[in-house]
Amino acid sequence: MVRLLLSIKAELENVTDLVPESDSFEFFFQVKCNSCHEVHPKFVGINRLEERDVSGGKGNTANFVWKCSSCKRESSAKFEANSPVKPYSHEANGQFAPLVTLDCRGLEFVGFDPRGTWKCVGVESGTVFSEVDLDEGEWVDYDEKAAQPVGVSEIESQWTRA
């Protein structure tokens, strides 16, 4: 089993605590088979709240079960139970900071697509922005209470062993 940590880096403008909008957020990862080293051509969706049975396991479940199309081996991944998604704060602005950790068996994740709905908070006003759409790789808005522009841009990710 390999523990992988996904870290993100972003440019936050007048916001903090960037995090997926809900517990049912669909993470999109690019997956690589550890047996044949084939990288799946598409990003796969993984939800923390959904569990699937692992074949051959004695009641074992995972958030993601995948059969490699090249070597036909089954692999799985599970979000760490005691490791919640960590918000990306304005203190980390422009630097990599941990987001989430997964336990992987027979596979590794090599990419991350931040598409989906996120939320963040205005640094000065405390205004909650709950419709942060990162499908285009950036988001801009205006904080009425603080009378200033807000935004998220230049999102990058990296996977490391945890």
C-alpha cells in the first residue's frame, strides 16, 4: 500500500480557505497502473462518500476500484479516514500545501483536475463564496462587503508519497 498526498498551489486574491464545496465533491485524478505503468488517458472521478467492493477482498471496500485496460490487474484507492480535506489558506498563497491523502494499492495518481464547485472566504470580510467554479482553471468575483476583487488562479498540483 502506498500513501499519496495531493498538494495544491494557487494564487488567491483577497480570499482564503479554498476547499471543495461539499463532502460529496467529485475529485478528478489521472491514474497510472503500478504493474504495467500504463497511464489511463482520461481523468477518473472519485467521491469520498462512495465506496465499492474490492474483488477478492473479505468485505474490503475502496472509494475507487479500477481494472487496468492493458494488464487487466485490479487496483484500488481509498481516502484516508482520519484525514479530512485541508483548506488552502492565503498564508500558503503561491506555495504547495496539503489537500488530501489517499491509500493506494496497485496504482498511483499522477494528475489532478480541479474542476467542480469549491468554496472560499473573503480575507477581510468573512464573506463565504460557495459557487467557486474552477472548471476553467480560475475564478473571479467581487466582495461587496470589502469592496475589492476576489479570485483564484494559477492552480497547480503535485503528488508525493505521504
